[in-house]
Amino acid sequence: MLIDVISVCTCPEFQLDLEFKNGERRRFDMRPLLSIKPWNRVAAPAIFNRARADYGTVVWPGEIDIAPETLYDDSVPFGKQ
């Protein structure tokens, strides 16, 4: 199942607060990925904080993105559902 990301907010400690097209709000922890290519290129807060929602997922400058399925499957619900 493909669930598009419609908005993203970066949070301290390399967390992403995500809103999905189905209305769910979920939190994704990027820390485990930051030592792996290509995400090691967003390991600096100044770059990490430039995340934006585009094409149904989260993207960063330099053509770095992450699969929306990963964002959904490896995130936890938060806030009002």
C-alpha cells in the first residue's frame, strides 16, 4: 500500500513529524539511518532541517529522499488521529 506524505516538520534529535494523505500523523526517527548512504549527507542539523514533502515523500536538497513505505512502516502514531 502506498501512502503519500503530505507534510513534514523536522524536530530535535533528527525526528520527522509526518502527516500522511490518509490523515494519520506519525513520528519517524532518522537517527538509525544517518550513518548509511545517502542519508549520511543529511546528518547535519542545518541540512536535515531543510526536509520538505514532495512527490508523496520526504526529500532533501541533493536529490536525497526516503521511501514513503519506510516512513510509514517504521514510524509511530502521535497526536490526535
